[in-house]
Amino acid sequence: MLAHTQRAAYALQKLAEQDPALGALALWCQHRDAEAGAADGRWAWTDGQTIHYAPAFLDLAPHEQVGLTAHHVLHIAFRHGPRSRAMLLRFGERYAADIYNAGADALVNETLLLAGYALPRPCVTLGPLLVAAGQASGGDAPLGQLDVDALYVMLLHERHPGTGGKAVREDESAARAEQVRDAARRLGFTPDLDPSEDTDEGGQADADEADWQQRVARAMEEGRRAGRGIGALGFRLGDLPEVRTPWETVLRGLVTKAVLQERQPNYRRPSRRWLALDALAREDGTPPPVFQPSFRQEGGRPRIVIGLDSSGSIDATRLGHFAAQVAAIARKTRAEVHLLVFDEDVRSHRRLDGPNLADEIARIEFSRDGGTSFVDVIERSAGLDPSIIVILTDLDGPFGQAPRGCPVLWAVPARTERTPPFGRVLSLAS
């Protein structure tokens, strides 16, 4: 690779002149010229930090060079590379990196076309992908309401809201993936995200995400003031980078907080610190210290009750991932886990105490039939005197009465507008 790009010099100059927002964001990206043969038929590609320009980039018309450079600047600014890796960790073997890439391209291209940029044609846009996934007609592309993570889930794992919005089965998801791939290929899609393996993780990833959020906010404000480029569309962009807390982290925090027992003072026994201070006071002949009680744990072993909706809203991948999280919480807190499988009534109840708790949960067989009601499962769960009740469901059913003195967490696999009358909703969709 050359130290700096020469191929994109014209495009970068034009971005700086014509679009204050993109011109500023381009300064935070690295630009390199790729060697011949490294492009695999691509004009350019992005690894999350650097834009690589192939020799074929110079075959494009000048205005297309500007548009394609802007395309890759937004890939980096919107953190599509690191977010793609995060989705791989979430979905595992079922993750389709090419469809995530196509969704990211569609959102970026829609943004640039609205801002008046020219792109090499044909190019991927949002409407055809949604149509291929059965989610919308060609004119229903909600650009300002979608980010790429939500779009990926919508394309592969959710039914259209008009049909109930439940998660699709694995075979349906695979068939839909092929339909989306075919639509993307017809639009000339070629993968252009190559997330590098050595980029940030953990806290560094969050720091970079926050940095880019601030850079984008400042750049968009400059563009808004100038009234040119994508800055004039800032209020319509749905894929602006945000520092999100993964649902796994939220789940661990909520459940762990519920099952960790508070220490209670025991005034019948002094604390070790008081005993030491009292002994020291006796030796020195000074007044004794103020009494300090010891502490004890109240109650027995904490208990978690999990209700699994058997109506088919929980796909195998998400169930396995959720099971692993619950298993980790149970090991850490030594909690007792009870599993209730239900539809309109509770169909099975088992206590999970084995060493492979996650596997036990993931192997549950569902009826996949019938309606859903939360009345019986909430009553049965409350009767077990749990520290917390966690219900995996799509929230489609009557709720009944809230349990007394016990928090309820509704873990919902897909985005929904339904609001239960009690408890907290945690979306597993992104």
C-alpha cells in the first residue's frame, strides 16, 4: 500500500469544497491506494479505519469518484465495520455478513442520493431490499427510522408488522436471505466492508464509538449551518452512530441486581473491625469505640424464574444466546433457576441445576402452536417466591395482575410497540 492516496485526491478535494460535513469526516479517515490485484473487482473498500482505493477507481467518472469516496467515509463514520463484528458475536453461525453489508450500503446510498451525490449505477437502495424481504413496498423506505443493525434484523429475522411482527423460523430466514441476496446482486452489490481483526474491542470500542458520535454531530452541525451536503439532511438520518449498551449487559445487570441479597445488620454479634478497635482501646486505656454490628445474608438461595413463550416467537439462535447469559448469571450468583414453558397455560415446569444449564434451556422443545396468555405463568412464577421473573415472549397476550414484591423483565426478541402494564421491557433485537 502507498502511504497516502493519489487516486482519490480529486474526490477528497471536492468533498472538502462542496460538503462541509463529509469533508470534515474524511479528515478522520485513512486513505490508501491498493496494489493491483488486491481489489477482487471492487473500486474501493473499507476495513473500518481505512478506505482502500483500487486501480479501477480511476475508471469511474469524476462525479462518481466523489460519490463513492463519500460512501466509504460514511461507512467509517457510522462504524459499520465494528458493528458488523458485534452482530457476528450476537448471531453466531447464522450471521450473514454480506446481507449486513448490503443493508449498510443501502442506507448510505439513500443518504447520498438524497443529498444530490452521483453513485456508480446500478447501486443498492433500501426499497428493493425491503421488498425482497417482504417488509414494505418500494416506496416505504423509512430512512430516518432505521439503523443498519435494526435493518439487518428486519430483513432476516422479523415478520412484517402487519402479520404480527414475530420472529421468523430458521428455514424462513434462510429463504429470505437468498431473496435479499438476489435483489442485491441485481443492483450490482459487491461486498465492500472488510472489518479488520485487530481493531478495538471492549472499552476501546466504546471510546471510538463515542468519538465518532461527537465527530458526526459536529460535522453535521457545520453542514447544517452551511446548508449544503448531507448536513442539510441531518434530521433525516437514522444510522447516526450511538453508544449502545448491548442487551446482554442490560440483562446481566438487571438480573444480578435482583438476585444479589442485601446484607442485614446483626446486632447480636459485633463486627471484626469493632473487636479490633475495642482491643486497641483497652490496651491504650482510651474510651471504647461506638458499637459496630456484623452483617449477615438474609434468606436462602436466590431464585430466578424464566418463562418461555412456546408460540414460536423465540428462534433457536437467540434462545441459545439468552440461555448462555442466564447460565452465567446463575453460576455467578449461585441462583436456583426454574423454567416454565407456556402458551395459554404453563405446559411444563423444571428446575435447572445441572452443570450444563445453557444446554438444558436450549434443548427445550416447543409446541409452536396455540395462543399466548401471561396470567397463568405469572401466577405460577410468583408462587415460587423468585427474586426476579424473566419472560421471553412477543408480548402478544393478556397480562393479568402484577406479582407483588417481585420484578418482572419482559425479554422481547423483536422490536414492538406493545407496552405491558407492569415490568420492564428488554429488546433482544439489537
